[in-house]
Amino acid sequence: MEGNTSAMNDLKSYPSVQKWIENVNRYYDLSDEEWDSRIQTLADFCRSEEKDPDTVIAEALADRGEKVDFIRRLKRFVKTQTSNPRVGHDLENIVRSFFIHNGARVVTRPYRADT
């Protein structure tokens, strides 16, 4: 568990993650425990992309097509994490929140996983 805590603290050092946490906490003031699972989900997604959070956001902001591709890959990633549709939707929302609070607006409709 200690390595996991270290990895999450490392993720919190990225400006895009700090911005996400600050923006969300302005509205919801989540506890550290509530953030742990969210940050772990983001870490797992970033690992699947082989990119750090700042790079993911920079690429999504620079190229709308890349942002769409990230969200499509997010849908495929979530399917590897759970077969429960409700849990999957929650996991997608966590990562979408990260994009949104970093200025990469996303909508659900055009991002089908099978395209």
C-alpha cells in the first residue's frame, strides 16, 4: 500500500491534477479518502495511455481529434476495469471530470468505444 500512496502523491504533483483537485474542491470539498479512488482511476487510465496527466491534457487541448480519441480509449479502458455498467459510468465520469476541469470540454454522445 505504501508504494500506492507514493504513486498517488506523485500524481498529485502534476499541475493538471492539482488544478482538477482545486476546481472540484471549490464545489464539493472532497476528503482525502474520496480523492484516493479518483486519483487511482486517473493513474490507471494514464498508465494505460503510457502518458502522464499533463501530457494527456496538453494533447487533448492541442487537438480536438486527439481529445475524442482519448475519450474513446477511456470507454475501452473502463471495460477492462469492470463489467458493471454503473461502475463503468462512474469511472468514466472521474476521468471526464479531469478533462473538463482542465479546459478540455467533453460530451458523452459522440464517443462510442467501438468506433
